Amino acid sequence: MSAGAARRYVAAALSRCRAHRPPLWEPAPAPARGLRPLGAGGAAAAALPLLLPPMRHLSSRNRPEGKVLETVGVFEAPKQHGKYETGQLFLHSVFGYRGIVLFPWQARLYDRDVASPVTEKSENAAGHGSKEVKGKTHTYYQVLIDARDCPHISQRSQTEAVTFLANHDDSRALYAIPGLDYVSHEDILPYSSTDQVPIQHELFERFLMYDQTKVPPFVARDTLCAWQEKNHPWLELSDVHRETTENIRVTVIPFYMGMREAQNSHVYWWRYCIRLENLDSEVVQLRERHWRIFSLSGTLETVRGRGVVGREPVLSKEQPAFQYSSHVSLQASSGHMWGTFRFERPDGSHFDVRIPPFSLESNKDEKTPPSGLHW
């Protein structure tokens, strides 16, 4: 079984898990002690063995006969209310990677799919739509991605998407921390593990330590608390924008990165994370992007190009999502962005998908961007 086929196998099994149906793999190990078997009712009914394909490529000579999945933990019931704590292990419900929660963020979600049809001046000023969008509080998490899973998701989600401005004269210099991500509450499928180092990431043991008296048994070290406090302005997720066109949902999360002085002027930088999701069964491919960028200085820039980040991703029922990050700079402290993505259907026809307008705002309490990872 190929890695892609195994991923689809697990994804199909997960969809059945979430619906409280028997898993696809047989035979399955017995549930952990104290957990009722599937279908017994109650919260524990979601507890199932979590199995994933082996993360290393084994030759037929050293691979056990018929071995396609490995047990990594036991599923827990997803939380309908409240939030997950630091140290919670999870499987990403869309991209399928293993991860661990570092800390939560409370964001304002502006969902244009449920917006009221009332004109809002700020949206018209952005040149897009006439819907009043009221933000609602939603929980997102800063997480570490298991390094063993990165090769399997690299075509669907950037694993070096969290970037920072380097602290020197070159205003375009960026650096990234591999294996960091932001995950929405509903995308988390929690599980537990008896492994004291269940996630392979260079920051895991710097940020977390095992404590069997706690639930979950991984607690924050002082270094994690200090890192969060130091980099808070550049990590904090505050606004999330979402809109669906022709069953393609676009989610945008902007982040302010800081200001740099260049040629006697101030240049303000943002990064933005975009997730594209195909909510239909029809296969589509992203072909073009069309951005409009308005700056408070009064300039309006139009950007057209093929694909995004050098790719033209295909969104199918088996691989419905693609996530990437990019950057924008303005010579003003605020602005707006909006636009469209052009998709192609199998018959060659095209359609445009709206990118919800979002604000580019600078932090009022401007601080010096981080100079690197120092502990």
C-alpha cells in the first residue's frame, strides 16, 4: 500500500470513527483499560485504537508480512465545548498529521457564509461584497507537527508557514520555524498515548515534559511560557475570515509581522495563511490568483499570477484541502486585501472563487521583532 493510499485508508477510518461506527482495520487491539468498546454509549464510545501507516519506508525484506498500520495511541471523545489543554495529542482531521497542542488562541471568526445581507461601509470600501459580517469567538491552537509526518503533508500544507522578520537591516529577510501550525478546534481529533515522547520535533522536549500525574501527561516547561510571552505579538492569531463560493471554501488568517525602516521610509509586513477546501466531490484545480491590495497611503495594487506559491493544487474528494502562507508589505500601517482564485473543472470550464476581504492592521504596542530562537 502506498503512503497516499494508506493516508486515504486512515482518513476513511477516521470519518467512520467520528460517526461512531466500527473502524475499517481488522483485527484491532482491545480498547485501553477503563474504556468501553465502540458503541457502548457515553463519552468513552469514541475511544478507538489510533493506527497510522509506518513513517519510514521499509523494504520488503525487513517489513513484517502484511504490516501496513502501526498503533500510536487511543482516540478520545472530541470536545464539543471548552478547549484542549497544553500537551493534548491529536490527529489533524483534514491533513492527517500527528501533533500536540502548545497553547490556545481566542480568535474572531468572520464567516461570510452566515453573514446578514446588510451593507457595511468598510466592506464596500474594500471593493468587495455588501454583507455585514459579525465576528464570533472561536478557538484555534498553536501546535507542533510530528516531523515524521511532514513528508506526507508537504504537498497539501506548508510545514514552514510560521515565519518571522529577521532582526537586521535587510527588511526582506525572513526565517521560519519548521513544524509549527495553527489548528481550528473542530479540526482536532484528540488521542492519548503511553509514549513519553510521542511527537518527534526538535522543540518537543524543550517546550514540554512528561508528568504522569497530569491529564494530559505533557506539561509546559518554563521555556514554552517564556517563548510564548516573548513572541506573542508575532504569533497571536486574532482574526479569521471565511467565505464559500461554488463549494470552495477559502479561509484567511492574517498576522502582523512588524515594521522595518528602508530608504528613509517605514515598511510594514504581514503574513497571511490561506486554506482552500473543496466541499464537493467534483475534482477542481487552482489555476490563477487575482489580488487587490489597498494601502492606507491611498495606493491600490493589482496582482495576477499562475497558481499560488509555485503550485496549482488539485482539490479532490480524497485530498480536499490545500494550505499555504505568503507575505505582503505596505508603506502604511494598515490596509485591505481581497480578490479571487480561478479554478478549472475537468471539462475545461473555469469559475472564480472569492477571497474574503481582510484587514491588514499593525499592532499598536509596536515592539522589536524577535531576533531568533534563544532560550
